[in-house]
Amino acid sequence: MDMIKIGLIGLGTIGTGVAKTLLENESLIEDRLGFSLSLKAIADLDIEKDRGVNIPRGMLTTNTSLLIDDPEIDIIVELIGGTEPARTFIINALKKGKHVVTANKALLATHGKELFDAAQTYGKDLYYEAAVGGGIPIIKTLREALIANNYTFIYGILNGTCNFILTEMSEKGSTFQEALAKAKELGYAESDPTLDIEGIDAAHKLALVTSLAYGVPPDMHSVYVEGITNIDSLDVTFAHELGYKLKLLALAIDRGDKVEARVHPTLVPVNYLLAKVDGVFNAFYVRGDIVDSTLFYGRGAGMMPTASAVVSDLADIGRNIRAGIAGRIPHLGYRKGSSVPKSYMPIDDIYTNYYIRINAMDRPGVLAKIAGILGDRDISIVSVIQKGREDLDFVPVVLLTHEARESNVKSAIVAISAMEEVSGTPVVLRVEDKKLKNKTA
Ligand code: HSE
């Protein structure tokens, strides 16, 4: 039979989903491709565990080399995650003349250049649709479907765990800790949720999206990251009163010879489509200069949605193999050396709108003093609400600003924190609202 043979390394959640898809939908896939994607072998440390899928016993091994060295295997799927030994497995598979499919965003966001260079050196494909947005085909979209466009910006909700927590805080009035506990109970958050709640998982994905969109190397360390661990339910409530929802937004923005890449909690107007992306769902709002606005929505994680993306890569590579080609589509969307050189903009240089909550004494002149500190730094106020309570010494004062420079906001916060009429450090959140853009009064 006409077939492409596949070796799967890692039979965890996604690996099991891939095995299930390939075994159960084999004939459908064959009808569409005209050849079959045939799972030949699976390597995992634990081959005794019942995965709930009817995998032939002879297909399983604990020895990864048996797959990488097998001359019959055309494509290796790496689904073990982490840096090592995943990196070595991928390099070795490429060296052995195999194409590779991975879902390993952390690895690609930190060692992407080395791995894509290796794929090019050995004339093989390294595909990674499942690394970003789970079942949403965003890599294919940015690299192929929207190839005609300059990307004005891409806004993403890229982490389901954080989106679930923020949705719970917004809809149920939960605290961050309560919402995190529920995310763990429902199996959305890992027992150690650090990568998710500190924004690191979203930053890994944004590093790849930024690279695909703008031709910069994927560089996790150039992405500005702030997670959601310090979000106070008070700010979720105030944001709502101002007409905003709080989302962990991942932003890639074209700024001419610079590109902004940042992940942080962001106030998004409640009437934006992205504000309506709730629970564990992910979404990408992509604005291209030719296509205008597009929105992609779906499950960003989970066994079967992620398996769907892995199998789409297998199908693409299978078609390339059948056509006798590799490297038909550049891994990061640009032919080597042909991209316009852009650099990442340091966070201190960005201009955006800010929400600032200050715990201040309810006394004459306090607001004037705060306004003076902001005005001295070219920060103009759009609106102020004071949530006054007569029995309290300090009351929350919430400000929205016009677009201001991040470094000026930081300096203002230091000065405001030092005021004797202010208690603690003000809360600062960025706002993404087109109604507030370019209107510095
Ligand atoms: N843990 C991620 C999330 C999925 O919560 O969206 C894998 O990147």
C-alpha cells in the first residue's frame, strides 16, 4: 500500500490523541490524501499504561533510537516536550534524513534558530502547527493563507489556563487563588502552573507568531512578559465598570523598523470580539494591510484539538514527500536572508494607554499632586474615578491615561508611591482601546 510511515516519540496526552486520530481516521485521511499516514512505531518511557486507545503491542518500544534509526520511517513526531532530550531527538532525526513534527513551543521559542537551520542543512521539514493555538491553524494561516499581507498587528489570547482564571474572576467574582484552584480541579492547570500563570507559555507562542509575522528570529528573551498572579479582583471589577474586560493579551505590533512583542494583562473593551473569548478558548485577531481584520477562535489545548494540528502537519509533509520536495514553505515564513531586518522594541519605549489604581487619602490637593506628577512626564489623563468611602483613610483612585511612554509611566509610579498621601505601590495595567489611541490632549 502507498503509505508514509510515522514514528511517534511521546505517548502522553497529545501523543495518545495523535495515535487515536491516525488509527481511527486512517481511511478518511487516506481518501483525502491519496496515500495513508501509517503509524509504524511509538516510543515512550512507560509502555505499560493503558491509554484508552487500542494500540498494537508490537508498535510500542521504550527505545527512541529504534525509531530514529529505522530507515522505513519518513516522519518523526516529537511530543515529549521540554528542552532535552527533545532537542537531541529532533536534530538526530533530521540528520538521519527524517522530517519532524513537533508541538514543542518552549523548545522552538528558545532553540528555534538552531533547529530550523538544521532542518535546512539536512534538506528536511520541521513543522509545528500544534505549538501555537492548539487546534487553531494559525501557523498555516500566517505563513500561507495571509502571505500577501503586512501584518499591522496580531493580538492573541494564547493561554487557556489564564483565560479560564480571568473569566472566573470576572464572571464569578472569584479571587485569583480561588479561580486557580478551580482550574486545577478541572484539570486545566498543571499542579505546577508557573509556566501558564506567569505568562511564559503565552510568550513562547508569541515568540513564534512574531517571527512568522515579521521575519525576526524567534527569541523568547526579547518578548516582554507579565503574568496574571498579581491580578486583584478589585481591578477586574473596576475594569468592568469602565467598560473593559481583563485578558492576558499577547501582542505583536509592527512599528516600522521595530516590532513590539509583549504578553501582559490588558484591559480590552467589552464590545471587542476578543473580550468575548472566555474560558479555556484561545483566539487570534490578525489585522493585515490587504485582508483587513480576521479572527481565529478555538481550543488552544487538549488531546484531540492539538492532535488535529499535528496530523495536519503530517499530511502536509506527506504531500511534500510524495511530490519529492522539502522546504517548499520556509519554516518561519521568510526565505533565509530575504526578510526585512527589524528589531524588538524595548518595553520602556512603547506608547500605550494605562489604567492606574492608586490608594490615596481623600483630601484636598491629593489628586492635583498626582496629576502634576503625571503632567510633568507628559502623561495626560482621560478619566478619573474615585471610589470614595468616608470611613477609610485611603480610597482607590482609578485613572485612565491617553497614550503615554512606558518609561514615563514607570517614573511617575515611583514618584506617586513616594507621596505621603499614597499607600503602597499603584496598580498599573495596559489598555488596548482604539478609541483612546492618538488622542493625547
Ligand atoms: N497550558 C496551555 C494553556 C496549553 O493553558 O493554554 C499548552 O500550551
